[in-house]
Amino acid sequence: MQTITFKQFASLIPFLLEGEGDDLYSVLIRGRHGVGKSQVAYQTAAGLNLPVVEQRASQMTEGDLLGLPSPHMVKVNGQDAASLRPFSWLVKACTEPVVLFLDEIDRATTEVRQGFFQLGDSRQINGWKLHPGTRVIGAVNGGIHAAQYQVADMDPAELDRWVVYDIEPDVEDWLLWGKDNVHSIILDFVRQNPQHLDHKGEFEPGVVYPTRRSWHRLSTRISDLLNDENGDSIALMLVSTGFVGTETAIAFREFVVNYDRQVTPEEVFIDGNLAKAEALDLVEHCALIEKAEIKEIFGENTKVTPANAFGYLNLAPAEAKLKFLQTITSNLDFFTLVRDEAIAKGKLDDFMSPLQSLK
């Protein structure tokens, strides 16, 4: 099946989750562990300004779906009859608009999956109908990666109740998300070593591998070590090993030890130390520009001179030139000043040529 990135999936949300009631369809996300499927559900909910009601299917029994016996009898054709009182998660999803996030469906018991079968199809269960504004998103590890996990296959009839997408996020997806969630040194490491973001091959039993989730968790624990110029690099490696595995932890430690040799955006674009940038390769140029963008160096109150910006443009590789020009367009006044600098030097063609490739 065709895979899509998170960015592509986000662009589909307006088509998938517009409308209400029976016009809404349940969406199933399939993907490897630790790639951020849960984050997608929560970000989607935030974009819709809705709360999330999350249920882990793997931890549920059929009683969690149907509810507990009510102490109050109901009358049916004049006769007393027992009824079930639903749990709070179902009542909330049925009485107000929410994003109902059903996680790990393919790890659930058959009975629970049959219940979700009805929720995903007719938006109701045991007489309770979902609120017309409630959206349903499910997540599983199955699909194209099912052989790597202890999960149950979803049969064609079950899949037919969902709109199904296989997610295979790219590095840019995570770097964009990580700007506000992950330490900048980790982001730089991943930019220059994307093979260490997450494991793509076969999984050996008992071996710890890096995932997008584990990098985020590691970031919350080692900020002090990363911010300390004299931080204990051995401690950094040992802590990292438990989160991302030995091989990646060794590579990360080496990167951090040598991090002070990295070229900073301030050195190049503000101080005008262009000689430091000349020795960079294409990946390092792109990383330099991304760091400048994160720090908003070309923002409204930029300290970068047009001369420094144009000087960098002259020495950057062709692919980096275009990335640089696209970045400085965040400040159109500054972009215009850099263009004027090119005109003054008689090199307008050098300034415009990377942009011509967009046509």
C-alpha cells in the first residue's frame, strides 16, 4: 500500500474530518512503533479545537465497551429489565464533540475489536450513539509492518469500516515537530545523521533501537548535560544508551564532544565569518540554514547585514542557495535588501538563478 508522510496526512485532514454525524468516517493510522501516531491524533484534535478521549484497546475487555450493570431497572413493555451503565469515556464521546482516539486496536481481544467494528462503522454501540461532532481516529502497528509485531491481522470486513493510511514519516516531519519539543543539539545530530533517527531494518530480539519517541524522551533527561560545556560525555553516552541503544549513543556522544567545532549561524551571518562556511559540505550548509531559521536570525529585527547574506549566497552550493533564499523570504524587507546588494554588485543573475529553478 502507498505510504504517506505526516505532512501529507495533515493536508488530508480537511477532507477526512469535515462534516458531522453519519457524514464522518473513522480514520485508521498504521505505522511502526515510536513514529508519532499518537502525536498525530492529538495535533489533529488541537487543530479542530477538540479534546481527546483516548482508549488503549489492548487494555480493554468487552465490559469496558458495554459498561457495568446498572442498579436501576428499566421498564420494557411493562416488565422490569436490566441495563448497562456505560463508562465515562463513551458518555463523553456521545454527549460532546471530541476526538475519540482508539489506540493499539490490533492488540485488542476479538470481542473488543468487534465493538470497535461497530463504533467505526455505525458510530454507535449498545444503544449509545457518538455525538455528531465526534471524530474517530484509530492507530495500529499492523499493515506493511505487521510481521515485526505480535498483532492480529484485521480482516477485509474490519478494514472496510475505516479509511486506512500507512504512515511512513520522513526526517523533515520530525525535525519540524522537534523545533519546539527537542533539544537543538539532538536536532542537529539527526539532521546530519538521519540514519540514527529510527531503525528501518529487522529488529533483533532484546536490542534497543532509536525511535522518534525515544529521542524526545531522551531530550527531556539530558538538557543539563547538553547545555554544560564541561558536561560528562561518558555519563551522556550511558544515559543515551538506555533510550536509543548502544550504537546510536556512541555516535551521539562523539557528535556532542565535537559540537563546539560546529559552525554557528551567528558566526556566519552576523559576524560575517564566511571562511568558516566555505569548508562545509551540502548537508552541513543545510543544517546551518535550518539552525538560522529556528533561531529566527533573519526575522523582523535581524542583525544580519545584506552584505553578509549575499556573501554567503555566493559561496553556498546550488541546492543550499535555494534553501537560503526561501528562508530569508520570511522577512521580505530583508530579502529586498539582499537583492539590492546583488544589483549593486552587478550580480543580480547570481541572486535570481536559484529561484529560476522553481519555475
